[in-house]
Amino acid sequence: MNKSEIIDNIAASADIPKAVAGKALDAFVDSVTGALKEGDDVVLVGFGTFSVKERAERTGRNPSTGAAIKIPAAKVPSFKAGKGLKDAVN
């Protein structure tokens, strides 16, 4: 499912115009992104938790030469599904 299909589903289920549904989805994404940038977690009970995890510096290999390269530490976004979402999928 892509962004336009999600907007269509939101508009149909909430009985709102697609333009409003698109703005609502953009606002949600911006809110989650902003919270993660500030180091906060976003918890949607029953759905899941968005958070930022620290990934340590590590050594990798250049696939073409086989030479060892240093991969720098990074912050990566993470999502952990909640019980309600897990139950719905299973």
C-alpha cells in the first residue's frame, strides 16, 4: 500500500475529502518525525511504538575489493508493533 492508497482509505473510512485526509496524514508524519528528532518516543497504544535507536560504529567490508571499512555510528528510527497490531495480523 502506498501513500495515495492510505489517503484514499482514510478519506473513505472517516468520510472526509481526500485533500483533508492527505493533510492529516502529512501532519501525522511530521509530528512523529519531529518527536523522533527531539529524542522522544511516540507510543500509540495497541498499534506500536516509534523510537530512535543508537547503532554503534562497526567494521564492514567493501564488497568489490574486500577491504575493511569503518561504518560510523548512527541513530536509526525503529518501530515496535503493539499487541493489538500483532493480534490483528495473526
